[in-house]
Amino acid sequence: MDDYDDVEMPDFDDIGMPNFDVGDSDTSSIVSVDTPDLDSLRTYTPIDPLVLPPLTLVGNKWELTDWKEHSWRYTAQKEPTSKTFNVRQMYITNFDDTEAPDPDVFPAKYKLGPPSLRDDWNPLLDKWGMQVLNKAGFINYTPPSSEKYMDPIGHGAEERNPGDTEAERIHPVLQQDMWRNVSDDDFELLKPALLLATAILDEPETIALLRCITNDTATLPHFEDPKHGSCKLVIPVTPTDPEDMDVAFERMLQMRQWMSWQFRSVEEFKTYEAMGLTMYRYGVDGEALEAARENTSQSEIHPSQAFLDAFCTFDADVSNDTDVLQDRLIMPLDIASVPNSRRLRSLDSASVMDRTNFYFAQTLIHEFAHAFSRAYSQTLAFESEPAEPWLQGNTCNELGYAVINHIFGGCPEPTRILSTSLPGYEHLMQLACPPLGMHFNRKWDLWWDNAEDGEIRVKSEKVDPKATQRVYPVPQRYVHDMGVEETWKNQVPRFGLRALHLPKCDDWAVDLP
């Protein structure tokens, strides 16, 4: 601190500098979950976000604080007696400096700002830093020992599998005979994610939505677009007609004839910003095979092998008491030159695998939506006509994302290092086993562009040039709750898909211009 002894200090009372408090008695992540009674939706409330003081000392001069420029100079601690952070400026000159211990101030435990100055970080990591995001409950979560777990189960499971037989707990379109080259042992590793995807496919709202997609093209509503012409529109309906639900389920069962699943190598995915691909199924004559009717098609669905690699690595670590998965999680941080002083003490493997199961289940539903549409929605000319219908309320007709948005109230994705310096495998493993949490955008298709004559189209209507994107972090407790009793015994039975909607933690969101 001697370097700062000659600096004239401003009057903190006048400018509102927060009071400092020494110590951090709470080392757990802080997201409170409120389920007051059976008639109320569960809510997730994170700790209050921290605020920087109005002035920052740079060299021997006080400057008006600019978050992007100065945040890396600050550290935080949790206020022991409340759900707030205290903040102070560190006595450092350079980004990767280590502060000398000082008994008069709390230790530099949770540093703000980007984890390193080298890479292009996700906006949430760029603003808050991984240590603060974790402390706020958005990366690691350790459940209490009293936690009650339960396999996910949807409303329609009782009718689909009235005897609750083990063999039928997984949805028919996801059962093992639908997967190519997946061993019995590997299929066991997939089951948690398959059960989650099954529960969502068994929900009446999901079934009703898929029923709308199967309508003949002639009976679907249409809208006229100046560029794309007549465009198909799917309007979600409330599931009320049992006969319609039976028809939808029968059409889902028919998909067993018209699709299959097969993992595709990580190498083949290096050119894609995706973790799944739905491709046309071709006959021996090289022609695309038809499905429900003329001008429809069958599908081969390919999730990335990176998912299976993650499941197998975690399973081997548990069996052999090794840390191979940890090494893979840390590697991107090494490549991005993240100083040890700005890393987490540990990346909780159980939290990472909760995210892997959640994201894999989401990927399966996303790709199934594409295959389902192709099997029933007629497309007369793939080169000139939008191949998929628009789901009401969306700007883009990328049906996989639109369906996920309908189910979860957003499209969650891994929070990661965006750097192109990451090798292909490490880049994809960040998606398969997200080390740094998840996030979603306020509007998933806000800035999507039209691909010339591609299957994915964006409405020609002008997007408000002043529109901004908002990026929300996903509480890790929410992801963990995909496998607890409260979700599937109380919340989903009473509130349907609303119980699965992503919580919007506005105070922790980042707005993008």
C-alpha cells in the first residue's frame, strides 16, 4: 500500500463509496429458491449484483469509473450478514498482478472483469468474471444432503406407459433400438438425458405443438412475406382434445420408421457451430426417402460424439478415481491464458454433468423437431421455398430453436470462451460439458440473417435498429432441479411447461447494443 500513501483521497461520504467489511463467512453459491405453496411457481432469486464505486484510482489519479475499462481492478466479497457483495479496488497495477496480503482489507477472492485480456469472452464472463459468477450461483452448485431426487416424468407417461415398465420409461423415439452403434453400457450413460427429453416429449403442451406441425401443408395457416412468398405458420394450441392428442402420439410413434440416431465424430463437427445435425435419409438410388406423404422426407439425426465422450470420461473418472474430465475442463483456460488468481478453485464435475445432461436432452428435442417437421410438412421446392414452418411469435423459421424456446422460454446454451484460438476438440468439449455455466438471450433470433435460398429464413419485416439483446445467466440450481422430486412431483404436474421456463435474473443480465 506504500505506493498509494501520497495520493489525495476523495471524500467517500460525498460520492457514496461502499463501506468495506472484512471476511467472507459464506463460501457457497447463493441462489435462493422460493416455493411458498403448491399454488405458486418456484422462483429463483440470486444475490444482489455488485456495484463499482464512482471513482477508480489509476496510477496516482482518480478517474470516473468505467466498468469495461476498470472492472479488472476490483475484487468482491459476500457480505456475511446479507445477500449483497462488498467491493474494493485492489492494490495492483497490471491485470495479472497478485496483491500482497493486507490485514486491513478483505482478501482478493472474487475478482471482476474478464478472466484474461487475450480472448473474446462471453459477455457475462467479460463483465462479472468467473469467480463472481460462481459465487452468485451461476456455475457450481452443491445440493444439500437432504435433496430428494426423482427421474423426470411427464403428464403423458401414465397413458403411454400405464404399467410403468422399465423398458418403456424412455420414449419410443429415443429407445435403444433407435440408436446405431451404441452399446448397452453407453446407453446406460445416456439415460438421465433421455429420461429428461422423454418427460418433455410426454408433456401435453409439447404433444399439442407437434400435432400442429403435422397438419397437411394445405391446412396450415400461411402468411405472405415480400421476399419468401407464402410461408407456413404453426400456431400453438392449448391441449384440450383427447383425440387430437392420440393422433399426435400415433404420429410420433410413426417416426420410428422414418428416423434414427447415430453419434457423429467430433472431427466432422469442427466446421459447425452446432452439437447436432438432422440430415436427409437417402435410398439406394440416391433419392431422399419420403415419409408421411409426397414431398416429405425421412431423417438421420446425428448428435455430436463429444456428448458421449463427456459421459464416458466422467463415468471413468468416478470408477477409477481420476481427474481426466477436470483436465479437459481446465485446458481452455490454459489456452486463453487465464491467470490462476482469476480462476475458480475448482470446476465441480457434478455441476458440469448436470449441464451436459440438460444440453444433450435439449439437443435431442431440437433435432427431433426438425425430423418431425420433415416427415409431415410438405416442401415442394427445397431450393426456393422455406423448408420449415414459422412458429408463431418468432422471426426465424429455425424450428429446432423455436420449439426449445417454446418449451423453456428461451434457448439455453453453454457460457464459454469464444476464441478461435481453441483447437476444434476443446471448442466442442466446451459445448458438450460446459465448464462455466449456461446462458440464454432475451430473443433467440433477434440478429439472425437471411441465408440466400437456404432452408432457414428470416422474416423480411425490419428489425428495430434500436433493438438491443439481453443475455441472462442461468442459475445452476435451475439446471440441477431438472432431476429433483419437487420439479416432477409438484411443479410440472401443476404448471406444465411453465415450471421449466428459464428464470430471468435481470440484475445479472448484460445488455448488448
